[in-house]
Amino acid sequence: MAAWLGFLGYYHCLAAVSLSLVIVLVHGDIHSFNIGHEVKKNQVNNSDFFQGSWVFDNSSNPLYDSPSCPFIGGGFDCQKNGRPDKNYLKYRWQPNGCELPGFNGTDFLEKYRSKKILFVGDSLSNNMWRSLICMLHSAVPNSNYTFGSQGLLSTFSLPDYGVSVNWLKNGFLIDMAYEKIGKVLKLDSISTGNQWLGVDVLIFNSYHWWTHSGRLQTWDYFQFGNKTVKEMDHMEAYKIGMTTWANWIDKNMDPSKTRVFFQGVAAAHLNAKEWNDPNHKDCREQTEPVKGSTYPGPGVPGEAILKSVLSKMTKPAYLLDITLLTQLRKDGHPSIYAGGSPNFIDCSHWCLAGVPDTWNQLLYAALLQK
């Protein structure tokens, strides 16, 4: 009965989302760490999946723990790297007004038996990919798997189910060419999109690389049409680049064969003044989320740009709108526990287990849709 009510709650919330978020076609989210989390009938009412707050739940446990998952990678394995606190693993996302069913890894694998799932994006895409394969491995720990990488492609498969879940590193989604003048970011060109074809589920991500400058910047010039410039507004470049990507999807993707998602813009926590903390500089020593459902700091510029681009697509990608729920999780980053030098502070990526598991619960809920 609880499971049935859970699915009723899911579809009820879904109807509310489709009415309230008309900017883009945003689908799904699921935010209970416990697979058997009960959904009561009186909790099922109008809700926006992506508006809510993080609730401490001592009975809530991650779907996997880091020692049991061999795929986490050094930079995300905060417990292995010495993080002393564990309460950040006890928070679950609570959307306003309803409960949602928990992630069911075996159900996921049965529904996507013999299917191909591909993440395409930067290291935050990698963060989400590693989270998902840990969640799936945990659901079927005795199943054989393959795991490896070649060039920019990292692969994971469960042969017993015929499922592959891969990650293709591509931080801009558009072309970057190596020319005589240097590395040129071609804002209106995609020549590698053939790598995205023949896949059942695509989850794209692009934002953080566009914000880089100085020594972190990975390109020398922007090119758009016949114009090549050394510098331009990075958010204007992002808008042009994402429009190029959106046009490519509209032209080349068949929604009846491939589900296309966009991971959304994840927040970084580089300035503690944003959440009114005078005693800290950034995400270091943060052990709990921002309380409530409103982030006191500024918005993320890329969020509005991405939503605007997606709203104009003729074959809209489903936005996993993770901006607010990541803004509130100042405690979820590796911080000084990223496994690097003592001076390396990571306030952009996320501990695993941790916040990206909720992104994948959002993805799972969206995939439940027909």
C-alpha cells in the first residue's frame, strides 16, 4: 500500500510541476534516501519538486557507503580522505508539500535492461555519473560489472542486465579547436555530436568551465561565425554555446528513441558571506545545510540563461533543476577532504555518498514517466 501511495504522490507532484514550471519542461525528482520510505495520503498534494528544504533524518541512510563502492574516485571520497563528521549524509531533500518514493536500483535496471545511458559534461557530470553507478552497484552487489576508461570516455556496465552507464568528458558541449593562434572555442560548431547518437538516455551538463578565467581558463579565443575575439562576456558566450547545443539536439534527436536531460547548474560555495557566516571564508568546516528553502546569497547567472535556452527548444530537454537544492548544501563539498595537497580546497564538487545521489533520484523519478 505504501508503495502504491508513493507512486500516487509522485504522479500528483509531477502534475503540479508541469503546471508551475512552464518556463521549461522540467520533470521529476525523488528525494528519499530510504528505499522503503512511506508516503502518506495526506502528504500528497500540490508540490514543486525543486522548491523545498533539506531535512535532517537520523533514520535516513545513503544508498551506499564509500567503502562498498569501488568507483567513487579519490577526490569525492570524503570519508576516506579524513572527513570527521557524518551528519551531512543524514539529510534528505523534502519538496514542498509532498513525499516521494525512494530510489529502487533493481527497478531502474529492469526498466533499462539492454539500454545505454550516457552522461556528457564536465567533472560535475562525472560526480553525478559516479554517484549513479555506486547506487546501481549497491542495488545488485553480487552482479558482475565492467569499469574502465579510454580517452575521454569512462565506462560502466552490468552484463547481467545489459545496461551500460558511461560518461563522456566534454565540458563545453561545443567545439574547441587547436589552431595556430591557440585554443579556439567555436561557439557555433559541434563536430563530435555523433558520439551522442544511438543512446537511450542522455544527461548533458555544461556550465562551470565557462566561468573560468586566468590560469583556470582552458581556451585562448572565442569564435562565432567569422569573428574571432580574445575576450567577451563569458555568460554571453555560454548562451551562444548552449543555443548551438540546443539547435543540434532539435535537429538530430528523436524523442521517441532517446530521452534527453540537462543536469542543471550546481552551486559552488566560495564565499561564506553569501550565507551570512562571518567566521568562515568558504565551504570549509561547514557541517549543515542552509536552513529553510531560500538561499540568502546571489543567484547563479547560468541558471536563467540555461532555462531561457531550454524554453526555446522544439524537442525540450528535461531540466533536473538542481540549483536551489545545491545552493542550500554548503556542507556537501569535499572542502579540505579532496585528497589533494593541504592547500587544495574544493567547494565546487560534492562528496560521495552525498548530494549527487539526490540528483540521481531526480533522474530516476523523471525516467518513471511515460
